[in-house]
Amino acid sequence: MSTKDNSLHIAIVGSGSAAFAAAIKVVEAGSRVTLIEGGDVIGGTCVNTGCVPSKLFIRGAHIAHLQAHHAIKGIPRNIPDIDRSAMVAQQQEWVGKLRHAKYENILDNNPGITLLRGMACFQDADTLLVTRSDGREQIVRFDRVLLAVGASAIIPHITGLTDTPFWTSTEALLADAIPQHLIVLGGSVIALELAQAFRYLGSKVSLLARSTILSKEDPAIGAGLQQVFADEGINIVLNTTTETVSHNGQQFKITTNKGEFCADQLLLATGRQANTAALALDKAGVETDEQSAIVIDKHMRTNVKNIYAAGDCTNQPQFVYVAAAAGTHAARNMTGDNVSLDLSVMPAVVFTHPQIGTVGLDEQQAAAQGLVVESRTLGLENVPRALANMDNADLNNGFIKLVAEKNNGRIVGCQVLAAEGGEIIQSAALAIRNHMSIQELAGQLFPYLTMVEGLKLCAQTFSKDVTQLSCCAG
């Protein structure tokens, strides 16, 4: 039995997805919240500078690409005349609408949440000092505190870099001009999404990756997407060490172990780090890892009993839906429950074209856990909907892969490279969550013609040759 203490005062530092999810849940439990935000706007990364503006930008870029590269006869192709300023204006209009609907409106209609603007730091494990923009200071004492301060782009230590007008993703999404030649440093999610989007808008793009593309994923995913990028004219240079960066007022010059590169714009996408430096965590005794992220357990507890943390400032995966779930779980635990967050079945999506969807374990991860597994990979040329879509990126490089335990057929992982990969992967996640076997998945009814039918077809390849099946064969 959990015991609720409705007299609790809970401070929450930050105002993003984790913070608001927690604040709403705390108030539902009958406690009061002081929400502390040091920035100019509330809402955190996702709505303001991350998920929302980036997906609006990527959507617009993909539409531009389709106009010039679709495969449907009878519809003339054309290279669109792009007004980047108009794109940004519409994008930011939607950012404002969603920020109001999902954040500002909640504050307006929830008297249990008090917003305090200012930068917070610990005085001790029970007290925060909040410094407002005018220099005034306010002491905030609390029964529990949730740290949900998010993360920011890493600026790597490269000679000359900080003296140049480089972009992070924030500046790239607000830029009202399209670079003639864009160099992207990075080989993971943000680097890939924005590199392709700018290519679709007409930029020449060079991607300089420190190792391989998506080096933490199944190698087939990176290899497949790399081929797509190459076919689209993106110059990819792997295993690159950047030595110096300079800017002469018009051009960037980047020297690397693979030679010298010049462009009119440079985008840094080399990872993100927790925004914990200003919190004075040492005064509260809160432990962090080597990347300065707050170390938490499955209950969102730090090593200090009344201090919790959630979201991108912690050692949990940096996904907004993880942050929101963690915020809700933290709130429940701060108000008397004892619940843990299970991230063993966590779907993830990269919004390139084709999209990348992953969930569960790949073969290497399964082997590391001592599982004996087998896998099958289905090329999308075997999926009727992919044929109907006539998308060469899918047909030439896309696939669906299932990983299952060899002795009982239990599905433990799925990797997808497909235009609708983000929509496909959740069905795989549900199959894994419900301990389905390959045989059970192969026997399910899937609507025809859909891309998600590829999951059924891939499951069928464990026992038969799907090229010899008729349409919609059960």
C-alpha cells in the first residue's frame, strides 16, 4: 500500500516534457508544485528547438524532394522555388501554437502549479537558490525536488571552432537561408536528419562522421542509409578526426585526417550533454556520471533521498517520451508510490527517409545477454505496399529484420529501414512486450496493402519462401 502525503511541496527545476508530466501528476496527487524555469520560454527542447520544429522542417524538405524525384508517370517533376523564410515563419507559428496548447495553457488552468522564473542552484539538499533575470534572489525550500533541466548540444574542443559562426541544430532550424554547401560534423540522429533535409532543399552536403553512420545500431541500418545518402548526392566521410576550424568571413575551412573541406556553413551535431553545470549539485551531494548526467535508478531517484531527476539531464535514453514517462513515474514516487520505469521495450525512430525504427535487441546485443538467437531480413521489394509506393530508396535499400530466440521463437528485437519505419516499429514493440513468437506474429491478420504487413511477411520467412506466396497469403 502506498501512502499519500497531500501536504508536500515539490519543486521542479525545468519546464519541458518531464517537468510538466511530473507537475500535472503531483497536483493530481494533491500536492503543490513550484516550477522553476531559467529560460525565456517554457516547454523545454522538444516543442521549442527539437522534435516539433525539426519534424516540421523535415516534412517540408521531403515534400520538396518528392516534387523533383517522385516516380509517378503523368505527373511532371519540378524543382520547387523554396522560400526558406516562409518555411521558418510557418514552423515557428506551429511551435508557438503547440507551446501554448501543451504548456502555457496548462499553467493558466492549473492553480496548483506556481511558475517561478529564474536560474536555480542548490544551497543544500533541501534548499534551492533561484536568481531572477533582474538579479533578485529567492530561496525555495522543498520536501522533494525533481531535476528536469534537459540537455544541450556538445561543442567539441576543436582548435579555432569557437571563433566561427557555426550552427547547432537550434540555429539550423531557424536559419532563413539555405547554404550552398553545408558541412555536418556528426554521424548520429540529428546529423543525419538535418543533413538529408538540407540536401532535399538544394544544399550540397558533406557529412563528416567520427566513426560510422549510426555506429551504435545494427550495422545493416547504417550501411543501408549510407547508400541512400550516397545515391542522393550526400558526400559521406567516415572515421574522420576534425583538427581545426576557421572562417574567413565567407567560408569555413575544416582540416581533418581525411583532408581539407570548405563550405559556407558548418553544422555541429556531435551529441548532447546534460544541463547540470549551473545546478551546484555538489552542494546537495548528487552524483553524476562522466558525461555530467545525473545518475538515477529505475524509480528516478538520485543517491540523495529527496532528490529525483528525469529526462535528458539523466543517464536515461534521450527521448521525449522517455522523459515524459520518467516525469510521471517520478511524481508518483515523490508523492508516496513506489513504481519503476521499464525501458526494456523502448521503440526508437530516426526521421530520415527512409526512416529507421528499432526496438528490443539486435543480434549483437542479444548475444551479449547470453541469448541464442536467429534472425531474418526481408527486403522491401517483397512487400507489396513498397512496390506500389515506387520509392526507390525503400526498394533498393529498405528492409525489415526480426530477431528471435532460437529455441522457442520468442521475438526479442526488430530493426526497420523503411519510409514508414516509425509507424511499423510500434507493432513490433507490442509483439515483444506481449512475448509473441515468430509463429504467432506470422499467423496474425495484417491489412493489405500496408507497410506494416512487412512484419508478418518477415516472420513468415523463418519458415517459408515468401517470394512463392500469392498476394495476402496467410
